[in-house]
Amino acid sequence: MNSEQLHVICIEDVPPLTVHILWQIIQYILLTVAEILVSITGLIFAYSQAPKRYKSVIMSAWLLTTAIGDLIVVLVAEVRLVKNQAGEFFLFAILMACGALIFGALGLRYKEIKPIDDVSEDQQLIIDKKAPEPEDIIE
């Protein structure tokens, strides 16, 4: 036997996990249902409160906020501000709490707009007295 042979030894430091991977299905279903409920409700509210001219801009802003949130997650994960995963979860929880406080403060001051479907936007501006009176228009 040659004494220069390489031997591979496998040492099991941690026993294999005993939870089956299919248990993730429950979490994915829960996340999917939550995303559907939040997205549909938020988009309908944003669309109903936006002026006709800005409805597509509001939809774009909704998607932009989602992209910014995803960017924050990537930055926190890649910059490694926190050394362990538990600390990272706590950081995300703190960021979510700050977002919830800001959202709550804005929600308290918000005045809901009741959409009137039969009135055009220009007529609604006149009703709200935000448009100039006809005699004020210089031609």
C-alpha cells in the first residue's frame, strides 16, 4: 500500500435536520394570501383616491415603493450591518415598526376623497373652487 494516498474523512458535526422541506408550503401560502390581500386593497384605495390624470402615476408609485423596499432588504443583507441573522430580523422589525408609526401618523391626518363618477375632473375642480372662475381667465 502506498503511504502517499489521500484519504477523505467525513465528520458529521451537526445531525441532519428532521423537518421536511414541504413544511415551507404553508409559509408560502400564507405569504401569498397576505400579499394578495394587501396589494389589492392598497391598489384599489390608491386608485380611488387619485385624480383621473394621475391614476397610472399612482399605480407606478405603488410599485416603486415595493422596489425601494426590496432594495432596502438587499442593502441590509449585502452590507452586513448586523453580524447574525437574528440581529438582521430585529433590524427589519425595527424598520417595520418605524414604517408603521409613519403610516399611522399620516393616516390620522388623511382626508378621504369621495369619488364622484358622473362629474368630470374639470367640473369637480370648479365644484371644489380650486379652478379659476371663467371671468378670471384671460384669453
